Amino acid sequence: MNRGKITFGKINLKSSTLPSDNAPNPSTSATEPSMEGFGSFGRIAALPTQADAVEKIAEELDNSKLQEVMGITGFGRKQAQKFDINEMIQRAKQSARKAPIDRHSVINKPADEGDADADNEDVIGPLPSVGESDADERDEDEKEEDDDEDDDEFDEDAPINKLPHSHEVEMRHGSKAIIALASDPSGVRLASGSMDYNVNFWDFSGMDKSMKSFRSLQPCENHPIRALHYSFSGDMMLVVSGSSQAKVLDRDGFEKMECVKGDQYIADMSKTKGHIAGLTAGCWSPVKREEFLTSAHDSTLRTWVFAKTKEQRAVIKTRAQGGLKTIPTSCTYNREGTLIAAGCSDGSLQTWDTRKMFVNTTHCIREAHAKGSEISSVLFSYSGFQLASRSMDETLKLWDMRAFRKPLHVFDGLYSRYDTTDCCYSPDDTMILTGESLPKGAQQAHLYVYDTKTFAQVAKLPIADSHVIRTLWHPKLNQIFVGCGNGVIRGLYDEKRSMRGAKLCVVRTHRRKKDSEIVGTTQIITPHALPMFRQEKVRSVRKKLEKDRQDPVKSKRPDLPITSGQGGRVASSGGTLSSYVIRNLGLSKRVEDDQDPREAILKYAKEAAENPYWIAPAYAKTQPKPIFNNEDEPEAKKPKAE
């Protein structure tokens, strides 16, 4: 029997092969052989019979069915059908809920219907009863409803669940208000500046649960620290104080650079080499490693290069409505370093493009905040499309840089007493945080968290019984640090979402350092002094401790253990422990308590007289012979009788 081949095209069935009434008898036609080939070298073709024709038709039908199943019936003309797996699963679940399986209908179903349904769905194992299937459906529905309720209660995408505030730590800076706070990009170091002129450095990798800073210094003498900012690489820190000269410190607090001071007698601020008035703010460039920006009360912003300490790089003048000077109270770069934004004391927001000359502003809004109220902070979002401005007019405003005419939203009722009160974005730009100063008569100041999309209040966290000035949300640590007016830094973190930082410190126990007694003595050099009067050389503490360790008295060495053999205490006193105790503790010569001590001493008098050992032999040669008076004494005179 010749097997037919599967073809990828249209299958044409010849009707001539089918037996019909009008067709000639196949038996008669089969008697006439047909010759194929060339002449007598050809072969005789097989005579087709009725059974062969039926088999061929069946094979062609099977092939057509196979092509339909494989989806290749229209190969080259139609595209393959696409299936959505998730949608198919959802449809199957819905159909299973709406049409439960009926055991009786399945059992009583005819054979043909059962075979047809078997192609669509295979039922394996015993079928549950009708009551059991309904109960299972109800249980599944209740479970799904409970899951939906749980999802509504704990939604990971909700802003409140992203806020790390489950645990809290406290770091004490001093007693004055903390008006500057900064952290390096890696999250290992934290620096805080205060009104007491001090800058404290905190190292999370070396601190224990006592939370003490490892260094405190005054980099700018008697000037309060207004702003601190780490560079993009984290190896340098910018210190902005109340003086006119900013300083750059390294990671350990050692000074690397000090900006030059300008000439106070020059009217044109672009002609001076530096600021001539107190600084207000400053920050590093996010793209250029050695460039930073400062603003001051001389109505200018200046960009500096770390390598060039003699003069600034560029000067930006801030102007008010009528062309008069206005003081920039805050400044910042955007994330790409292409824009410089400044908030001024007249309530205006001004920006400049760093790729152009700083003559005209790129954006300028004169009435961004109330006139006369200082803008304490301006900050770009991580995406760069939003700008947040915090002012002392008790408002926080969000601005869209693509439509920079009106604010997106205004958050009011945020009381502020410090001109350094700032705000910060969350790492994903979904929330913005800011603090409030302690209102009169209130018990606690709060940290406000707002949603940047819906502008709803996400949380209102009580922080301390003092002002909340500085806020810092570190993107890598996922921890929030808040600087308060009572000299305390509050650290908020989550046990699951936060990493390293304060979590490393709270698990370390505080180790008490060994007290070292240091006595200040003056070294007197006497090279020709006698050995008994000669002073020892001053050695290191380590060598001194090693020498004291060898001294059994200073090291308080205990008695050596009792061992048998030669050389030990037992061997020198006897062979057993009892003999050692008797000989060394004097139990054999013990004086009883009820014995007279005088009699105990006099019993050795005769032995001492016969065998003198100490005193008598020493004075035997020089001792004179004793002379005693043997004469009797005269009788006493009788008194005269009167």
C-alpha cells in the first residue's frame, strides 16, 4: 500500500476516483493495463482497486484534519493565531464558576457526546458530589474575598507602606538647633551642623548603640553652620557658614580649601574675587566633580572650582522687579546640572541655564511666595520635572518645569521660624516631606508627608517637643534623618525595607574602654647617675604593659598549681599534701588556746640558758662581770623621843 505525503497547500480530491453509478465498472477498467515509460523498458502501473481508492480518500481526510489541528491549512496566506495565556486562564476560571460539573449528567451522557466533550476537557479521577462542589465554590469565593480585603488593607504600592517609620533612633549633637544636615552618597557618613558652630561626624560602620559621633570640630570659628553638602563622589564636603568664605573639608574633617574673600569697596559685584557678605546656602554640582555653588547676602550666586582657590568661576546677580538687588536665600542644581535655581528674599523664583551666559534668567516668577518672606529651600525632584519651594510664609509649593507659571499645588499651614527649614523628595518622587516649627502652646512638632500625585496628606509623624528644621531621606539606605531644634537627630527606618545605616548600630553593644592611668612626669636626663638613681626611659604603653606582665607582683599572678614531682611545693615539703600543710602552716607547733602564754615561753628558758644562740654569744667578750652588794642594809634610825 502506497502512503500519501503531507503537503502544505490546498488538497484537491478528484471525484473521478470515487465510485459512482455513472462511472464504469472498476473491474472492467482494471483489465486494461496501461503502459508507462519508453517503449518496452517501462513498467506496468498497478491497477487501482476499490479498496485502494477508499484507503486513499481516508488518508487524505486524516491529513486535512491533521493540518487543521496544526494550523497549517492556510500556510503562506493567513497569519498564525495569537493566544493570551492570562486571558484564557481567567475565562476558564469564570466558566468553571458559572457552570459546575454535574455528576449525573456526565454519567448518563451518551457515548458520542462523551467523546466529543473529552476533546474539550479531560476529567481525571472521581467526580465530587454536587454538595461538595458547591461548598468548594463557596470556600473559594470567600477566600478570594478575604484576599481582596487583605490586599486593600496592605497595598505595597500605597505611599504610607513605602514610608520607613516603624523604628526610631536618636543621636545627640548638642543643645542648640541643628540647621544643617548632610550624608554621603554611600550612606556611611552623616554630618550635622548647629548653631553652636560645631560640625559632628557620624560613622554608621563604627558606631554602637550609644550613637556617639567620632569627631566634632569648629571649621568656621564663631559662625553658625548654615549648610553642609557632600560631593557627588563623597570624598569632599562643602561647609557654608555665616561668614563670607565657604570651606571644603575631606571625609575626616580636615580643611582642603577656603574660598577667597572679595573686596568690600568695589560696587560692581562681578569685579570682586569672592563674596563680601555672609553666605546663605551652597551645594555641589551633580555632574562636575570639582564645581560647587554658593549664595550670599551680597545679592550674588557664585560658582567655584575646587582646584582654583584664587577666584570664582562665574557670578550670577539676582534682581528684583525694578532692577534692584535681592538676596538669594537658597540655591540648587537640577539633576542634570543644566539649571541653577534660586529662591530670593522678595518671594521670587529664578533659574539660569548653565550652558549660556548668566545675564538673563531662563524662568522667573516674581510672586512665587509672599513678598518679604524668605524662601528657605528649593529642590528639584529626581526626575527633574518638578521643583519644590519651601518658604517662611508657612507654605510648600510644587511647580512643574514644563508649565512654570502656576504652582501645581500649595500646601499651607506649615509654620516655620528658621530660614533653613527645608524639604526633601522620596527616592521614587511619589512623596515629599517637610517639617514644621513648634507652634506656641503645642506639645510636639510634626513631620508632614504629602503625595506628589494626588496632593493628599500621607502621614503626620510626631518627631520631638521642639522644631523640625532639616529632613533628609537617603535613597540607598531608605532611612529618614530629621534635625530638631533641641540638638537631637531623629533617625527613622524600617526593619524590612531599610538597609545598613542605623540598623547596623542598634545591634552593637557598647564596649567600655580600659581606663589608662596617665601620670605626667618630667623626664630628667642624667647619663652619669648611679643605677639606683637612674630613671627609666619613656617607653610606649604596649612595651610597658608587656614588662608589667612579667612582674608577678604588678600582674597579680596567682600561686602556681600544686604538682607532684621535683621542683614543686609538694616535692620540697614532702611527698603528700598533708605533709606540706603541716610543715608550712605550723600545725605541729600550734599553741592551744587554753594554755598560758607565759608558761609556754618560760619552758624554753632553761634551754636558752644552757645553749645560748642570739644575745649571750654577742656580748660574751665585752660584757663586764656583774658586782652585787652582799652587805645587809643598816637598820633604820629610830626617831628621837621628845
